[in-house]
Amino acid sequence: MTGRLAGRVALITGASRGIGAAVAKRFAAEGAHIVAVARTVGGLEELDDAIKAVGGSATLVPLDLLEFDGIDRLAGAVHERWSRLDILVGNAAMLGQLSPMGHYPPDMWTKVMGLNLTANWRLIRAFDVLLRESDAGRALFVTSGVARAPHAYWGPYAASKAALENMAQTWAAELEKTNVRVNIVDPGRLRTDLRAQAYPGENPETLPPPGAVSDTFVELASPEYTGNGQIVQAA
């Protein structure tokens, strides 16, 4: 296939729905081979059908990112098959629940931090070398406006995203003299399950679909984009 991402290998987490699925479909349409990571097998199979419909290809990886050793095994499999990774999109995240900070259940705090922050660090740890093997490695992480403008009751989610931004920018600084570029995408208000969980009374039809931000992801993932350590507002 031809396209802005032709021949690139792109790993996307949370790929079975929402932003992850939209970006995976768009990357595939732009010529990338998609390594689609998500917990839901049915959602991954639906994504695979959509990717095939646009003439693309995908490798499906059913994986709970809280099983951190699985991320290391995935990196080994990517190395064995391609010896590199061109694009990493850390998209998978969970809201947990909205409640006063002191009322948050410890196990849920651990899960939110584990998925939104620690899993992304494990991705960095596992795929840093493979991104460096690309001629133009690109890593993108999905954040939220609450990371920089805290709201009451959003404590763990906001804290995890703020830490994610700092971590990604630290990694970007470390990679400044390499071919790898790391950036952060704030997608804004979109019609996603996480948004519906946070705002159950909101009419989803008033919000743009997840695909509305796919142009931004393609631009930041392309070899021509040289910005590094930036927080980019997509919508």
C-alpha cells in the first residue's frame, strides 16, 4: 500500500475501540502494518475486519497491559519478526471512578496508575531499543486536559496523566540526539466510552467521533515530523 506511513510497523494499545481503533484504521489506510493490542478479542477481530476492508494488515495481540511481563514478551516477538518498531502509540487508559481523593479504593488507585502510567513505562522500557532501530522511530502517548488543569474528584486519573506527560517528555529529552521522537496528544472532547463514563448525562451525539483526531496522529507518526517532547492539542 501507498500512504504517509507505508511500510511502517505501528504498535497501538487500547486498539479495540475508541481512539485506539480509529487510529489503527487510519494508520492501516496510510500503509502501516498494525500491531493491535487490547484485552477484548472480539473488538480486535472487528478491527481486523475493518483494516482488511481498507486493504491493510494487522497482527492481533490480546493482552492485559497490567500483566507487565506480557509487554516484554511482546517486544521479543516484535524483535523476532521485524527487528524494529517504527511507531508506538500508548493509548490504553482507564478512568477508575470519580470520587474524593480520600475515598478512593486502594486497589482501584493501583489499577489506574498501573495502566495509565506504569504500563506505558514498561512499553518504553521494552521498546526503546526497537524504536532506535527504526530510521524514524515515533512514540505517541495520549493525555488529557485534566493533567494540566485539575478538577475535583478526578484525582488518580489526572495524577496518572500528569505523570505520563512528565515521563514522556523526560524520555523525549533523552532521545533528542537520536532518530526517535516522542510526543503527547491531547485529543480533547470525543465520543468515547471513557468520556461517557465520566459524563453519563452528556449526549454523545454532540461530540466528535474518535476518528476526528486521526489526522493529528498520522502527522506526528510520520517520518517527516521532527517535533519532540511536545503536547499537541488534537481537537
